Amino acid sequence: MLRYLRKNMKIIMLVVAAAFILTIFYGLGSQSLKGGEEKQSGFVKVNGREIDSSHYSSIYNRLRNNFPAILSPTDLLYLQSMAVSQTIDFTLMLQDAKKNVGVSGSELNQALEDIARSQKMASVDQLKRVLQNSNRDWNEFKKSVRDELVVQKMVMKKRQEAQVKPEDLREIRCRHILLRHQKGKDREVKERAQKIYEMVKKGDNFAALAGKYSEDPGSKSKGGDLGYFTTGSMVKPFSDAAFKLKIGEISPIVKTDYGYHIIKLEDSRLRKIKGKDVEAAVAEEKQQKIFSEWMYNLKKDAKIEIEDPALKALDLRLKGKLNEAGFEYQKAIKANPRNPYLHVFLATVYEELKKNELAVAEYRKAIDLQSADPSLYVLLGDLYKKMGNKDLAISSYRRASMIAGDSRLIHEQLVDKFKKLGATNYQREELQQIIRINKKEAFEKELIDKQQKLKTK
């Protein structure tokens, strides 16, 4: 699953920069950091201001919808970490956006109309009634929508800063000779570079001089050949000088943070990007770079304080501080005793700490709170299997099967688990369950198809 998450990271990370105002209708999914009758206290502070936990909820929900219905605790923690990170990113963007852009009343009203229309509601008044019937504060809802619009506007403003120049559509191939900076010897290094430059200008072979004098280990053996590169690939002074050259031309000595360079342009050609319009692709690259630089500058001086114990535990766990994470999960459980998944997360911490008996106890507490979730029995069975207790593992897996109902995913998992335990009778039972589910789904599809045909007649 982690491979799936990483494979889709590019899509996932666009969530922050995309419009997700529709998701503020919904709460968290069934698997979450939060659950039960939760006491809402401190969450996360960004630059001294506590962020709105509803933003976390909407971002988490948007991300969660990209993945299968059931995730392992490890995958769920990874997903929640992404949601926390993106919530912080959103808050930083919002704080900066409020200083630079605004949203008019008409823009807000248009957004509310769009939301109502997307939810197949007749009017904004109906939207308001639906939210109020769900105990949602209308003014808070409008504030959330306004915040989303402000961030969207700022992101669009940043995108518009990306200007594609003619040189951005080219890629060039250069050779260079580098003499690195030496502390207290700048004058001597520059004089050496000047002597080599004079040899180049007299017509000496550039590649041979690079092989003899260059102090760039990556290109020295190749006669200084750097291969093809595009604008922005090299440090700015180097890139600016290189892209001004004509083929065969030698640059004046160029100073960068690395040292003194002499550059020769070998070739220049139009970029080719498979399956894409080059100008559009380059514009996208520049927009992403501007966005990344913006986020970097927002983050580098930001003061982030994680106050919610469950989120603090998550942060500590990802840093490898398992004992501290366990302590924070205990605090979270004390504050929110009806949340079964906090017990699951604490159990997985105990597993990593090799405290298996404590882990078993936490899984059992989770099951007591959420006995209808078959995945909890699967987790407990996995732990029993790890502990070498085959009978208890099979018993837990059997219980998972009994309450799994039509969950194909659970039954497919159990086929593999019973097979590895040598429990072939139970493995066959799971295969029969999958056949039953297939038949049921086929029958239901047939009924739906018949109903649709009747409607069209």
C-alpha cells in the first residue's frame, strides 16, 4: 500500500492547490485519528495561531477518497501524516494570501451557488437549511469557503508569474572547466582561470584543457562535457551565461558558489517532451517551481506547534521516538476514550517496541469499542501469528470472516492468511465466500440493468 501511496503522490499533492471546497460538507471517514464523542481541544498552531481543525477534516477526507476502503494502521498513519502536513501548508498559504488577495461578496455568493448546484440543491437557501439541520454553523461554513477561495486566488496569482521565454524551450549541451574556490586564495584561483581562458581563446583544445585542469570530478574525465540541460538546471550565473552563447562560442570567466567556470557551447536544440506540448509543459514546470519556492519561503521561518496529542504522537512516531509516541497516544485515549483507532495506533507502537502482550491488550480494547470492524480481528490475528500462537491467530481470522459480510477485500486477505497457516479448510471457506459475493454482485447488476431497460422503453 505504501508503494501505491507514493506512486500517486504527485496527484495527491495537488489537493492543496486545487479547489476542495465541496469536501467541507463531510466529516472524517470511519478510520481516522478522531472518532466517538471526542473532546475537541488544542490542535495545531501555525505562527502562533491555532488552525481550524475543519480544514484538517476536509483535506483528510479528500485524500482518503483516493484510496481503498480499508487501510492498514501503517498506511493510515502515513495518510494522516500527509493530511496534517497539507493542513499546515494550507494554513501557511492562507496566512500569506490574506495579505495579498481578497474575495468579494459576489465571488463568495457565486461559489455558494456552485456548491448548491453541485449537490443538486435548488438554491443557496436550501444549502443553508441542510447545513443547519446537520448542526453546521452557516457563518463558519461561509468563512471556510472564503478561505478556500482566497487560497485558490493566491495560487492562481503565483501560476501567472510563470513566463515562458524562448530560451526555456531549448536545451543546450556545454563543456566547462571549473577551478574551485580555495579559502584565502581567490586571487590566485582567478589568475589560474584567466591563464586557462587565454589558452582556450588561442585555440587550444577545450576538451583536453578540461581533462587536464578542471576540478569538476563529474565531467573532468569527459573533457568537461555536461550533457544537455535546460534553463534552471544549473546555478543562475552559470545558466545565464551558457544560454547567451552561440554554438562553438566560449564564455568569459563566470563566478559561481562553486568557483570559476569557463564555458563552451557545443549544441543547442528544441526541447522534446514525449506526449506533451513543449510550451505548456515548460509553463507547468515553471509554475511548479514558483509554487515550491513560495512554499519553501513560507515554511522556513514558520513556527509550527503540534498540540493535539494524537497528532503529536504521529509526529513522534515518524521521527522514530516510539516511547514518547506511546505516551502521547495514552494522553489521546484519556481525552477521547471512545475512539477505537487510538488503541490500534498504540498497539502498533507496542508491536514495534516488542511489547506484544501490551499490543494484544490494546487491540482487544479497540475491538470492545468497535466489534463490527473485521479489520481489527485481522490485525489481532496477525499479531498472534507473529507471536507463534497459530490457534489464536486462526480464531481471530475466523471471527473476522464471520462479521466481514460482503467485504471481498477481507475475504481475499483471509484466503492468503489461512493458506500460510496451513488451514486449508478455512481457506476453502473464504474462496466460497468470494464466489458467493461474485454471484450476488452479478445478480444485483442484472437487476439494475433490467430496471434501466424498462425505464428507457
